[in-house]
Amino acid sequence: MERKLTDLIELSADELHARIMAAKESLGKDLVILGHHYQRDDVICYADYRGDSLKLAQIAANIRDAKYIVFCGVHFMAETTDILASDEQMVILPDLNAGCSMADMADEQELEECWDVITALYGDSIIPVTYVNSTAQVKAFVGKHGGLTVTSSNAERVLAHAFETKQRVLFLPDQHLGRNTGVKLGIPLQQMCVYDPKEMEIEFPDGEGDPKMILWKGHCSVHTKFEPVHVQEVREKYPDIRVIVHPECPYETVRLADANGSTNYIIQQIERAPAGTKWAIGTEHNLVHRLAKEHPEQMIISLNERICPCLTMNRIDRPHLLWALEQLCTDRSQPVIRVDQETAKWAKLAIDRMLEIS
């Protein structure tokens, strides 16, 4: 496999494109390629559908004709697709090393330990809510305990629903999305605590009180690089610029921004903005630079040009995509994503609960 992939890496851009298109044509209706907005331009151009986590989950739940679903994204997204796909469908991640550091910040054992700690303190008053940026095992735990998944697109709606069910919410693994969404719902910071899975302790960074939200101590390694100082710097340079950020950014950054919302929200705001508008966007570089190319009538820059794109998202490149497609054409072994039936059953319950209210 490595020799074959090495050979593909040495191909020219034109050769890669020609062979990818030939493989797509050969596979025909048996193939659907899904691409997340954070993918690099030279990969997402081959996607049959592109979107954020919520949109791609909704699309995956309705794909039934395709035999093969190739996911250009990261591991937890491909897992979600396999959970929602039929048993006859095969979900392929072109590079199995395309993971997510945030998803890796919470595993099933740590979650079980957390649940023991917080239920000992607060009893049967807690509903678990997990960001889709989590492993299938974490989603399954949440499904078993009456909870549901959430994306940045539907976070307010899902959290409002969760609070109709229980007095408290355990939100994982991204503390920033949880905190920023909680503030939008009117929950004071003093009613939010942070659970540290390494120390198995609860912290009260904004003053100890009776918590409504228990936030897991996790974060996105990309979005935490957008800091308040970057908002201040860009406004000094461009006084009339608007700052829009993803809610995975720290609370202090979100508070200073003009607007915040999901990947899809950010795209919609740019698409609706008049010519001449100036934007500094705090999210993954591939998307920001794509928006700048697609909207030359506006000035669009990254809120922090000094950070790198998401390294794990960028593992999916054209050689890996071509390798996966040509393996399918010749019925050879694949980087297939398979979630075991028991895990998939409970994880799907958590996802379905989210989709029902989305």
C-alpha cells in the first residue's frame, strides 16, 4: 500500500486530476464523495456534497443508493456517516490518520469516571450532550444515558431542549462551544463549571456556585489560536472591519467579535454581505481563503494569519483520495470505517435525537 501511495504522491497535478475523474466515472452511481468545508480546495472540488458537520450528517442519513461513501474530512465524521449508513454501504476515509485532537480529548473511560463524579454530586439531574466532534464510543455513552449530540449549527436549539429535560447539562468535549452557547441562552458564567478529566476534578473558573452547565475541559487546537489581541490588532489596522468567529473560539474572543456562529453561518453571512464589506474571520484557514477567492468584491482575511490550517483535515490530499478510489475500482482492501453494532445502536440514538429537533 505504501509503495502504491508513494507512487501517487509523485504524480503531477494534471495526472492526479485525470485519474480521480476517471475513477469517479468508473464507479458512477455507486460512489458519493462528501467533503467538509475545512478541506483543502484541491480535494473539496471532487465532493458531490459539501457542508458543515450538521449538513453532512443530514445528507449521510439520506444516502441510500450509493454503495460507497468516501468522506473527505476527519475520523469522527466518517464514523458518524457509518452509523447513519445502511449495513450494505461502505464508508471510506482516504487517510485513517485524519483524526481530531478535540475528539481525542474525551474517551469512554474518562466519561464514565466523570459521570460517577458528577452524579455523586448532583444526582439524577444531568443530561449529557456531546459535540459531534467526539468518538462513536462517547456518542454511544451519551445515547445510553438519555442524551444527544450537537453541532455548532444547532447548539442553541439542542441545549434549550436539553434543559427542558434536566436541570443540568454535561457538555463535552469542547468547553468553549458549551460556554458560548450557554451565554447565548442567558446562563451566567458563575453557573458553569469545568470538569478536568485528567485530575477528575471540577473547577469553578468564574466563581463557585450551583452549576447548570458542566463543561468538559477540551478545546479545538485551531480555534483557540484566535485570541482577543487579534481582534484588537485587526480593528486598529482596519477600523471599519467586521469580525466574525466560530463559537469554538474562547469566550473572551467571541465577546469582542461582531458576530459568531457555525461554519455554515459564517458562509451565509459572507454570501449575503454587500460589496466593499471588510471581514476578519476566525475559523479554519482553508475556508477563509476559499471565501476570499469566491468573494473578491469583499475584503476577507483571517483573524490570525499566523496560524496553520487544521493539520488533521489536511491529511486528506489528492494522492490519498485517488488511492482510495482506485482501490474501490479494483476491489482491493480499503481504509474502511466500521463502528460495531452495539456502539452504533446507542450512538445513532443520540444522533437521531439531535436530527429530530434540527
